[in-house]
Amino acid sequence: MSEPLVKIEHLSHRYSSHWAIRDINMEIGPTGIVGLLGSNGAGKSTTMNILCGSLFPTEGKVYINGIDISEDPLAAKRLIGFLPQNPPLYMDLTVDEYLVHCAFLRRMDKDKVRPALEETKERCGIAHFSDRLIRNLSGGYRQRVGIAQAIIHRPRLVVLDEPTNGLDPNQIVEVRALIREIATDRAVIFSSHVLSEIQVLCKEIKMIESGRIVFSDTMDAFNNYVEPHSVLMLMENPPSREALLAIPGATSVDFLTQRQVRLWFNGDAAITETLITTSVREDWRLREIGLDKSSIDEIFAQLSKKSSNTK
């Protein structure tokens, strides 16, 4: 197994008397996309700001490729590209002017700036906007410029904080494709409070809630928590509660209205076939049936409870 590119040990940060994050530990490999999932205010941005050297932690250590960022911040930051939630764009500069400025901020050698600029623009699909003022770009292309400034110095780690926020569906698809392409030869941390964004892009997931890591594993392992465990039915002639509980796998029943029922089951989604067959036989006159997945709030609650019980 390869050495981790990022290693975070016992990271905590306090604002006045409030702990924003507490005892965060994680490792991230040299390539691929890792999702950082958490509700608003969970501690994601604090963690990323410390990771990128923008904030000094109250406790704990961050290592980038073995470099302690608190002891040698310049060497560590050369390996990091960061796109904050609000991209730091200068609206009155052209795309080229802005990216050259960012390259020099990253202390790139002068003779390497122009080749890196052309490569980055091509990679991000903005080469045809080289001389256009950033203020005259659409939201999607501004986001591409924001990603370009994060990768122009060829960092080993790219940190993206809510990079698809505010984009339309077509722009989101384009930015996702760009992020996947970037992650082929470097590590990407993708932060979001939207579960579907993390599921689409990431193979690994780190989940923060109330300033603590409550889940750290593969996306396949996480998806076990979002498998359907209830089914919603609309029937013209619903049976009794006892008849529904007699269905193999049924665990509880909730009558939402006289005709609408939520039935909880043990996780085997094949129960829908049994319900349809039984409805035909017993004349329940089933009109609608659909599987319900756990909401993100329910998942947070489950994982937070599990995490606290294991401490």
C-alpha cells in the first residue's frame, strides 16, 4: 500500500469557547477523489482551511507528503491547490492575467509559467477565453477559472470546497468531468453538504458531523446506510396493520392517511414484489408504491449515534 499523501492527526480547533472540530484523524492517498461530507456548520471548512495552511489549529498536526505544514508551510503549500467556496477571482483581470498572477503567487519559476498556463487553460476548457475579462464569464466558466488557479502550479493535492454550488445542471456535469480528469494524477478532496454530489464523484468518503469524523470508509460501505428500509404505498382498499405486518420482512407499519401507508422492512427490497402480488390477490387496489431511502439528516443521526457509542 502506498504512503498517504495527507495525514491528519488529532486535529482540533476552537473559536473562542466553541470547538469547531475535535480530534480529526484521516489519511488520503496520492490519487483519486475523497469526499468530505457534512451538513452546514459541521466543520468542513475549518478542516480544509487548516489543511491548506490558511488557519493555524488549536491542537494537532497536518502532514502533506510527510511535511509538517506548521513547521515548513511554504514547502507544504507548494504541494496544495485550494478552491474556496467563494473563488478568489479578480473580476477586472483577463483570464490570462489572473492565472499568471496566481502562478507567481505560488512562486513558480518564470520560465515555467507560460507552459503551465497553456496546459492548465486547455485542461480546464478555457483557452478560448484567454483575453476575456473574468467579470464577463458565465458562472460555470468562472468556476473553471477558479479550478485552474488551484492546479496551475501542478500541486499533488487539490482541495475543492463546494465547487458545484450555484451552477446549473449542465455546468455541474461539466465541472464533475473536469474534477474526475484532474484526479487521474493527483489527490482531490471534494467537500459538499449534498450527498448526491459525493456519491457521483467519490470512491472514498469522510463524514463530519458536529466537528467530529463519524464515518471514514469507501462509498460502497457508506451506501449501506442509504439503502431503502421503507416503502410508501397508496391503496384504495388498504388492509389492516396486522395483515401488513404478516408480510415476510415487514418490521413496522405507519398509516399516514386512510389510504397511504409507510411499511418498514428489514432491508430486502424484494419485499415490493411480495406486496404487489399480495395486493392483487387480496384486492388492496394498490395505486402507487415506491422505496424510500434514508434522508441525509437520518444518516447523520445514525452515524453520529454509532460514533458516540464506540467512544
